[in-house]
Amino acid sequence: MSSTWDYSPAPESTDMVDIRGDYGMFIDGTWSEPASGEYMKTINPATEEVLAAIPVADETDIDQAVAAASKAFKKWSKLPASERARYIFRIARVIQERSRELAVLETMNGGKPIKESRDLDIPLAAAHFFYHAGWADKLEYAFPARKVEPLGVAAQIIPWNFPLLMLAWKIAPALATGNTVVLKPAETTPLTALTFASICEQVGLPPGVVNIVTGAGATGAMLVRHPDVQKVAFTGSTEVGKEIQRAIAGSGKRLTLELGGKAANIVFDDAPLDQAIEGIVNGIFFNQGHVCCAGSRLLVQEGVFDALIAKLKRRLGTLRLGDPLDKNTDIGAINSRQQLDKIKELVGAGIDEGAELYQADCPLPERGFWFPPTVFTGVSQSHRIAREEIFGPVLSVLTFRTPEEAVEKANNTPFGLSAGVWTEKGSRILWMADRLKAGVVWANTFNRFDPASPFGGYKESGFGREGGRHGLEAYVRLS
Amino acid sequence: MPTVSDLEIANAIGGSVDAVGAELRAASLATRSIKKEAKVEGLLLAVRCCDLTTLEGSDSPGKIRQLAAKAQRPAPGDASIPHVAALCIYPRLVSLAAGLLKDSGVKVASVATAFPSGQAPLRARLEEIERAVADGADEIDIVISRGAFLAGDEEAVFEEVSASKQAAGPAHVKAILETGELGSYDRVRRASLVAMAAGADTIKTSTGKISPASTLPMAVVMAEAIRDFHDATGARIGLKVAGGIRSAKDALRYLVIVKETLGEEWLTPERFRIGASSLLNDLLMQLDKQRTGLYSDPDRYTLD
């Protein structure tokens, strides 16, 4: 018996994952090569090992995909709603059946810990399909006394932080309401979307109802501009969201944007501190902080600042960073070199601006992209690390004295996606929730999601809601 | 180290518990995957932290002889298996057990204070402690007065634990909170702080006589209270979980909670105990499974 009890490596097996050397795009129910013949490589960010070659779609491919979706729309939108529901239920069930494969793939391609992809991403993705399958033949109850019609072809562009889950958030409501889809996964994380295409084949989804095209920003730009697209749904950076909005202005296309955030996680002095610590850790270090609704600004009431920071620093020491496939890993790899560079730049700015840096003392693997859990104290509202979205495991801590000051600081940001309130006082939670300009306000918890709960932002965090009855509205024409 | 002499310290530490958050934390720690060497080490550690327990009306000298043998050599003929931490029994059998376990390294732990209800006059409860210690008990597991605590009379609980500690003299005092009767995590935290402030050397979840007994979230909440008490006073109070812990898997989950909440310093029989009876055989069976890859016939493990 050694003096310490260390956990042995517990890597999840990759046996059930079959990564092909190169992939086609899924257009009109078949796998097609890119017209340009051009491919890009997708890697495992934890090892920098190349996993597969992915097609780069150009104008011709986008044309084909949108044409296939337009053609499929004619039948799909006329299908009895209970039939559509049946397909969506089947998709949900196959996601559950193939959940281990999808979780391992998500972790290999994106760098997130297997415990998160296994316990959160994949189960929630399945839950979204189940939930929306239920709505498909009940839309008249979602919108009583209204005529409900689908829009047509939805162009959907999703980010790299929750690849399959964001796909589910986009595709499930679109299909349930009778639309067809052309979806582009993020360039760094296409593998679960392409596996999802094989699930569409497996459940016998009619060709063209779901099309998956791959590529980088240019491909996405072509897709949203395509004249036969009636609806654009985008999740990603505020910068790109603005570009999309400019590009499609005046086209009559419906648009929903789910963009960046700089959420305030507000801890009052009467909060249950140990649970608040878990909420803070989950708020900012979950998925390496690659979360648009991450609680990246911690606002602490002055009276508990010392106690809370001491507890937080100790907790940082117990976070396990390393092999994302290890079942005991808490912090995985940063998704890409580009993102790592951005995190490093902003952390550098934090140091330059005079904030005090604290990092967990954990060794980083040699290969791959890694960043240790980081906490900045002594942060001012004017610091870049309090203003800009870092999208990494970096927490900026500020203090406040009164609830009014907490609200003022929390709302003093161009974003407005989420917020957290920690207090034992129920009345204060309601008082805060009334005043916080954020699409989601979590009370004594953080980063909890449910398909029935609408998600979306204020201000530069975007508009439109995903999930719940509100989420359906983005995919229907009501008259 | 500041002296801990009154309820003030419990008040100063204070704090509250969010039930949803505490349960989430426990559930999250329960997903830790303990494999290979870590599993073997964990199982051996669990054996060393075991309070092998029998607390039945039917307990007899014969039963104590059997368990005393088992406590010293859980796996006959296998020297790699350590002895357990203590044998936990009723006071009447202490002198016998003390004789049997003399110089074995296995401590004699006796429940006292009208276990499990605690519903006897204080004088009688204190005499019970004194008698058990005089008979050779190294450790005394007392029960707190849940009635007084739930009625808001923390002073009474404090005074009783304090008096029990005094009555126990050199013996190690474990205060049983009977968490299943306290009704909320907030009260579990509060009772933990009161018992520690009053001088308990270890705080213990349950008597094992009522349900629910020990649960993972209760252990999380109590471990957090112990940690906060250590931060405030420097004292390292032990944790004992008891009641309903039958599988090696559960035992490992408690070890994970202790490791990740209190740290490696608490992973020792001096600061962590698992009260159990049937657990020990499952630990032995899982250890054999790790070594041989096969589950053995249950009859290879002694039923005592």
C-alpha cells in the first residue's frame, strides 16, 4: 500500500468505433465525393493524430444538397405527422443503441472527457430526438387555433463544442415540424455528424430529408446564401453570426442565432458554498470551458470572497486533466490549436492588465492541445478577460456588495445568454431572475439542460430559442 | 491549535447545504472508474478500514470468538490480507473481545449510550461508557440525542457528547448522528459541526438500525463538514460510514469521496472507517477476482 491512492488508467475502449480513412458527404441519401476533389484532415486534439480525411464542399455540392432537400421537402412535409414522428423516434433509439460508439467518437474528435460525452452529450442528443418526435403530431396543440406549416429547407451550421448535441438541437425540431435539412458540422469535429448520417440510413429516413455537407467557413457561407434555403439556424461565434445576418438580410430567410456569452455566476454570502464550488467548476471547466453559456465571470459577494476562493483553489487541485478517453478525466483537450492560441492570448492580456493568475498545478501532456484550469482574481469590469468570450477553462472573478451591484455588473456585457444565482433565499432568486438580462438563469445550479426548456440569448448572444415549444416556432410558419 | 471548547466554533463555521447539489456531487464521484492496481489497493484499504460489526440481541461469546478470529485473519492462510481496524460490539461482550484481540492490532470498539436509541438517562449512558472502557474498549461509538437535536436543543447535544468524551477518557469517541433521522442535509451538517465541536474524534453516519442508513451524499456532506472543521481548528476528525454497505463497489465509492473531499491524509484507519459485517467477504472475493480473474465459490469465504 503506497501512501497515496492513485486511480489507475481507465481508458474507454475504442473497439466499437470504426473510423474510415476518408468520408463522403451525405447528399440525397448517398455518400458522395466532393466536386472539387478537395479534402481536409480531421484530427484528435488530444494526440494531434489524423483521424480521417473529410470532403470540402463547394458550390456544386451545396447546390446538390439543397436541391435534394428541396425535392425531399415535397414528400416529407406532406407525410402524416405520426409517420414523421416514427422516423424521429427511430433515430432517438438508434442514438441510444449506438451511444458508446458516438461517445467515443465525440471524445476522439473533439477532446472532451468521455464521462461528459457518455453521460451528457449523447443522452441529451437522444432526449432531444425523443422530445421532438413527441411534438411531431401535436403541433396543433403547440400552437392552438393557428395553421402550422413548415418553412422548407433549413440550412444549419453547428459548432465544435457539442457536435452531436448541437446537431440534435437543430435537426430534431426541423424534422418534427416537416422541414428538410442541410447541415454543416464544424470543420474540426465532423465525425459524429457523418456517423449520424449513417444512422439516417439505418432508420430508412427518405433520401434528401437530412443532408450533411462538410467544410470550413467558406462552405457555410455558401450554404446560408443559397437562394433555395428558407431558414438558417446557426450556433457559433457572434462575429460569424453577424456576418450571416448581414449576408441574408432582405432575403426573407428566417434566422435564429445562438452566439457567444460571458455569463455571470453570482454567489451571495448565504449560498451553500460547497455546492456553489461545484457549480462554479461545472460552470467554467465543463467541456474545457468550450461552452457558450459557460459561467466565465464569477461575481462573489465580498463577505465570502476569501472562503470561496480558498475552496475553489483547493478544488482546482483535484481536477484530473489528461487523456479524454480515460473515464476519470475531468478536463480534456482544447479543441484545436487555433482555440488554444486564442485562450493563451486572452490569458496573456489578463496578466498584462494586472489581474492575478492562479492555475492548478497539473502537468500537461506533451502532445495535443492543453490548457490548465485557470482562475483570475482582482479582475475589473474593464479588463478584456471580463469582457470577451475566452471559450476556454479560464474564470474571471469579480466581487460585489449589494444585489443591485451584482445585477448591474452581470448585465454590463454585450452578451446575455445565461446567468447563475447562488443563494438560500428564494425571494432573492426571483428578484435577480427578473432583472438579469440572460436567456437562462440557473438557480443554485449551472449548465443544466433539458429538451423541454427553451435555450437562447439576449443582445449579442443571439435570438430565437431552441428546445421547448418556443424552439418549434423557429421552424414553422403560423397563420 | 485553538482549543475547541464550545458551540462557538460550530456557529463560526456555519454554512448550509443544497440538497440537489450535494446529491449531484455524490453521483458524479460515484462514476469514478477504479481499475487494476487502484482497485486492489482500494480493496485492501477498505479491509484495513473495516469495523467488523455485530450488534444483535442474539450475540453470544461464541459469535465474538468467531468474529475476533475473522477480524485478525480475514482470509485464513493468506498473509497478504491485513487485519481489520476494529471489532464493533455491544458493551457486555467487550471484556471477552479485549482478551481475544490483545496485541493483535485490532481495536475493540463498543457501542454505548443506550445504542441505538440513546433513550436512557444521561447518567446511565455515561456509566455504560465508563464500564466499556474499563472492560477494555479502545473505541466507543455513541449516539447523539436526535430528539434534543431536532427540538433545537443543540446545547444538550453538545453537553452530552462532551460528557461522553470525558467519560471515555483515553478511548476514541465516534459520535453517531443517525442521519436517517435528521431529515435534511443542513441538519446533518449542523449535527456534524456540533459533535466535532463537542469533542467527537470521529463522526459516524448511522446505527445501521434504521433506514436510510449511510448514503453517498450524506458522506459527502459530512466529509465537507470535517474539512471545514479542519480549516477552522486544525483538528483532523475521522469519518465512519455504516449501515447497508455490503458491496466492495460501494466501499470503493466511499473511499473516492474521502479521497476527493478530504484528501489522502484521511485514507487511513485512523481517520476513516466502514462499519460492516457482510462487506468483508465481498472485499475478499473481489480481491481474489483481481488476482485470478475469476470469482470464487462463496463457500471459500468464512461465514462467521
